[in-house]
Amino acid sequence: MLPSQPLLHAAVFALAVLQALASDTFIAAVYEHAVILPDATDEPVSPDDALALMNKNMDVLEGAIKEAAQQGAHIIVTPEDGIYGWRFTREAIYPYLEDIPDPTVNWVPCTDPTRFAPAPVQERLSCMARNNSIYVVANMGDKKPCNASDPSCPSDGRYQYNTDVVFDPEGKLVARYHKYNLFRRETQFNYLKEPEAVTFETPFGKFGIFTCFDILFREPAVVLVSELQVDTVLFPTAWMNVLPFLTAVEFHSAWAMGMGINLLSANTHNTNLAMTGSGLFTPEGPLAYHYDSRTEEGRLLLAELSARPRLSPTYPPAVNWSSYATSIKKFPEGNDTFSGAVRRDIFTFSELRCKAGNYTVCQGDLCCHLVYQMSNKSKDEVYVLGAFDGLHGSLIKYHWQICTLLKCQSTDRNTCGQPVETAQTKFEMFSLSGTFGTNYVFPEVLYSGVELAPGEFKVLHDGRLKSKHGTSKPLLTATLFGRLYEKDLPHPLRT
């Protein structure tokens, strides 16, 4: 049945009003939190002791939320494990968990705290959002009872989930996401039977949310961006940095550029576990980021982002990631190649022996091509072009294709691929490309001191990662990370 003409006019008017109210930009904040950890124990503490520890962390988070709101932020993301830490067995974490309802219940815990089971953490987070008129994103633990009729029900009769929650400026619970891809040490939590794709609408765009290790997999990360077309991803994480490729700011910035969306990444801060690196990342590069491996302090970051980046006049054009590299016929692969390990991954490397040149190195179905010119090559530094085409990971294996220009740890070629944070050599230019078998490729450049290079490189539509001019700082890596999701092995713990 078609609507009457007056109703149709009213609907059109309402839509026009909503569009007028919608914002072209918004101010976002992320807070990198130095989490106050509980004492390590296998035995559960009392609920009062658990809440006391969580309140200490929420005191810090509340201060960051107030400051962000005072500076005009519309939304703030806080880290994974930011309320209680990670020193837990399955039994020991139980006092820290709450039953988090489905957001469709239309609940404001701040004004109706007794509607469901005791939920002091949700109540306090809700009040933080309501009292400061800001969206608050936090990570906590959810518990759900199950019974023997469920063949997957754990022996203790409950599911425990690593969970993100979002409260709107009125304090209403508007999103709940259960982490699907657990890291190997998260034995205190359960896997979902099916992945969730959680989105919600705001006056400043469509948002999606997932947690830490999820970013490396098709579900939910690619589903949210490619199929559900979110504008911005909220990303609580507890990311342990691994040079040369998997530092938080490096990979998260690359992922935002490769996927063409905003990524609000809030990391925990713990230098003993190499946890640091948060940022506000866009399709054009980072607007603000923080990497600090020396102090134990938290950090609040704010920036103004495009609400709908795909509609922005500066939105990067589509890239054919293999176009240029597959057209190259004149650069045969060099004979002087050697193997080197980047953690467990065996790369094929070729040393850049001259200050300038054209190089090709291949592994499997991937050939990587590099054109470069160094401006001040240090005698004490060795650079290589590397290629990797294979499965990465120990327990959970997923397929990478990587082309990289990187600095070795020393002049000994056996150190190529080992972590290094400083360099002295600058480049007048470089152009890196590869014969990737996927459209999901993430580009990034990392400078000495683990610094990003915003605005100093570009990605051409034919798949070349190219410097715009000479590097302003010495180069650690220039990398193209490709993900062939269809070649991933089945998850060992789900099958």
C-alpha cells in the first residue's frame, strides 16, 4: 500500500530535517590508558574487591572522558582490558563480569540501574556518557548462563565474553559487541558460535565496532567496511607491538588507509608488554597518534574527522593493487637473494647494494618491485627488499602477502627482519609495488623512532606506494601488507 501524499511529504520533510542536522565532521577522542592491574591469582576475589579495582580504573577513564567532552569531543574510545586488566584465569575473572543485555531493551543504566541484574560498571559508564553528553566506548566482560541442553555449554554453566559497550550522550546502551577472534592467551573467554557485525547510526555517520585481534580477519572487520559500509570503526585494543610490521600505529594507520574508513584506535599502555600506540586514523593518514615505550603515562588524543569519508572530495580513488607490478617485464629477479626470518615468517630478501636502483624479489605468487634512490646511505646500515607469501601465526594461521623495504638490525644480513627502532639513512625517493592476489592491501611508511610519515607518501591508482619527495627522516620500513582471507586455515579452536 502506497503512502498518501501528505504522509509522503511529511516523510520527505523529516528526512530533510535529519540531513540538515547531520554533521559533516565530528570531534573524536581516544584514550591510551595505563591500566591498574589486579594482583595475579588463580582464586576469585570477592565482588567488592573486584569492583574496587575496576573503580580505580574508571576513575582515570572518567577524568579522560570529562576532559575530552570539555574539548568538544562527540565520542571517546577507551582501551580493551581498560577496566580490569588481563591477569586472569577463567575462574578468577568471574567476579569482574556483568550480564550485558541486548541494546534493543532501550536501557539507560544511569537512571534505571536496578532494571536488570546488578550492573555497577554499566551504571557508571552510562553516567559518564550522560553527565558529559558524549558517546562512551568501553571494554568489559559479559556473562551469559547456559545449560546442559547446549552441547557447547562450558562445564561451569556459563559463557564469558570479551565485550565492547557503547553508551550514547543520554547514557543509553546503543551497542554491544562480543569479540570473535580471541588472542591465544584469552583462555578466560569463550568464542561466539557466529560472528557479530555490530553497527549503529549517529548524527555524524554510521559506526561499527570490533576488538583488537579482530582487525586481522574478514569477520567482522571486512564485513563491516565492505558489506555494511560503515564510515568509522571503533577499536578498543590491547596491542603488543612487534617490529618491523605489526606495531600498533603502523598497522592500524595502514588498515584505515587500505580500507578507506576512519579508525579510532585506543590501546592499553604497558611498557613491560610493549603495549602502546593509539590514534585517530583516516583514509588519508593519521590525524593524531601516540607511541610511547618509555614512560608509564596515559594519553588523550583528539581530532576532527570527516563524518562520511567516502563523500569527501579528498577521498582516495580505488586502487588496482597489482596493476603496475604485473606490467613490469624489464626487472628480472636478482640472483643474490637470501632467506631471513621475521619472527616465524621466512621472507625472501635482496640486499640494496647501491645508492639507487631497480630491484625485484619474488616468493610464491608474489613479486615485489622497488625503484629507489638513497640520499645519505650510512655505511653501517643495510637495507633489503623483501617478499613473503604464506601463512602467518602460530596457533591461528592467516595468509599474508607482504612487500617491504626495510632496514636490517645490523650489517649482518642474518639480522634482516629482526626488530630495530632507529636508522640514519634517508631516501630521495622510493616506489614499491607487488603482484598482489587481493584488493585488501594496507600501505604504510615507518620512520626512525617508530614515527609515521603522514603526508609524505601516496598510493597511486596502479598500486604503487610512492614517496612524494625525499623522506624527512631516516627510514625503517615502507610496506604493503596484503591479506588473502580466502586462503586462511580453519580456526583450530572452533573446529
